[in-house]
Amino acid sequence: MLGLFTLALIAGPVLTGILDRCIGHRREVLAATHCLAALLLALMAAGAPHYPMSELLGVKAVPVQIDGALFVLIGIAISTQPLLYGMTRHLVDAQNAGKALSAINLAFFLGAALM
């Protein structure tokens, strides 16, 4: 599963770049993919025993293949994060770009550390 997730994280930025160029609005792309990732996580959680998804499908727990597919889709959805670097670079002057990009990195790692 982690191998498939890693492949999704590799393919995701390519798909994100294509989507960004087609739509042309990075904020909307980021918002949509983050909402999609939240929905996919909720679906994965709802597949636990005696939860709505497993009850709907009439099984004790959702099969691992469905969880795997959701995991890959989550990997593709969260691959839009690098768009934040481009947005940040566009918003700041050249002399402050390093500080701003470092702040974005710090926010990513600090958020993960706090979780």
C-alpha cells in the first residue's frame, strides 16, 4: 500500500500541473483537492466495522482493496501542496523569497509534528 501511495505522490504533481494550467486558478485547485482529500479520509474512516460505509455495503469491514484505492486517491489529492510554493514565491519580493519559502516548510513540518 505504501508503494502505491508513493507512486501516487510521484504522479500527483504531474496531474496537478496539468490541472493547474487548464483551470488557471491555483486557490480553487488547492481548495478542491483538500476538500476531496477530507472526503476520501472520511470515506475510509466510515468503512470500519459497524460504521456507515460497511453497513451500507453489508460487510463487516470494507475490503482492503477499497481502502487501497482510497489511499492512492488521497495521495493524488494531497499532491497539490507544491502549488503553495509557487503561490508564495509569486506573493513576495525576491529578497524575501527564501524566508517565505522556509516559513511554508516550517508550517508543513510543524503541523505534522503537532499532529
